[in-house]
Amino acid sequence: MGFLQRIKHDVKAGWATLRYGTAQAATRALEETELLRLRLEVRKLDARISELYGDIGERAVELSERGLPAEQVLSDSELVRVAEQVASLQAERAKLTGEMDDIRSGS
């Protein structure tokens, strides 16, 4: 192999390595961007869940102060509805954290 052919080969190999590295960096940047988006969604869900927990507590105290027995407080339709919302948001949160784990593991 002549000197010029070797240089040509090395330049092609270097170019291929550069393109591969650039593609990997771009892929990693997209993964990090997606992780940031998912983290933001999880934080929003956590805030909403905390807010609903507060609503549940306020409602339970309000009903208790009215003198309702614990059984009636626990079966209050408003409390049940809000508890179902919490369960739904927690399921959504679990789904998002699963997606985050998938991205981290490279799946």
C-alpha cells in the first residue's frame, strides 16, 4: 500500500469514527432530553398527588368535626373519588418511571 493510499485509508477511517461518535453523542443528547422531560412530568404528578393528599386530609377532618363516625368518613363519595384520582396518578407515575428506567438501560 502506497503512502497516499494509506493516508486516504486513514482519513476515511477517521471520518467514519467521527461520524459514529457524533451519532452516539446525538443519541445520548436525545436520551438526556427525554429523561429531563419525564422527570418534569414526574415532579408535576408528585405535586398533584401531594395536593390531593391534602384535600383528602382536609375533607376527612371536616367530616370528623361534623361528628360522623369513621366508617362514614372513609366511605364518603368525595374521599373515594379523590383516592381514585391519587391511584390513577400513581399508576401514571409508575409508567413514567418505567420509561425512565428503559431509557437509562438503553432499551
